[in-house]
Amino acid sequence: MNKMPSQSAIKSLPNISRQAGWTFWSLAFTLGVLSFFAYVGMQLVPIYSTNSSIEKAMSQSLEGENLKTVRRADITLKMSRQLLLDGSQQAIDFKKDLTMQRTRSLFILEAEYERTVPLFGNISVLVDFHPRFECTFDGSCEKKSGSKE
């Protein structure tokens, strides 16, 4: 047989309307986590923007060049001019961070550098960048993945 619950059992059930929604602590925790990631993101956007400028400068420095005979000085001059226009002229040390290689069929221009972004206190984020362009001597260039080999 189906029994009906007693009045005291019904009164002891939790109030459904009281359980709906966020509590103060769950809202504070969620906002704290979102604020932390927003802060880290705001700190990282400028260095990724600078990396984009460096990749653009690398790409434009290879355009229209005879890759069989181009000199390192020509590439660095074109890159430094483009980075000056982008406001990123101090972003890379050409002597230390930029390498050029010629193989029988490829011209490779690669930059390898890192940036440290202080977050707060003694906590920082280290980001490694490895933009790499591989060009055939007919002038077609391809940007390779930025991972270290």
C-alpha cells in the first residue's frame, strides 16, 4: 500500500527555494579563479603580440630576397626596420637569438628566445618562443611549428 508522508516528515524536508542559486562562497571562489586567469592572460598578451611582430618581421625580411646569396646583415636590417615600425625593436637580440642556415634545398631562418613575465611576488611565467621559417630557393616560404627539435 502507498502511505502518505506525515506532516512532520514534510516539514523536515529542505526548502527548495532556499537551495536554488549560488552561495556567497561559491560565487567568490568562481570570481577569484576567473580573475586569476584574466590577470595571467593580460600579462601574457603583450609578449605573444611581440612574438607575432617578430614572426611578421621574419616573413617580410625573406620576401623578394635571393635566398642563395642573401647576407645575414640584409635580413637583420630588414627585420630591425619592421620591428621599429611595430614598436618591438628591443624584442630580440639578433646576434644571440637569430640563426640562419642554408642547405642544398632550403634556407632556414629561426629565432629562439624566451621571455619571463613576473606575475606577483616571486611567481613568474617563462615562455619559450621558436619561430622558424623554411624557404625553398624558388622563394616559397613555410612557417614551421614553434617547437624545439
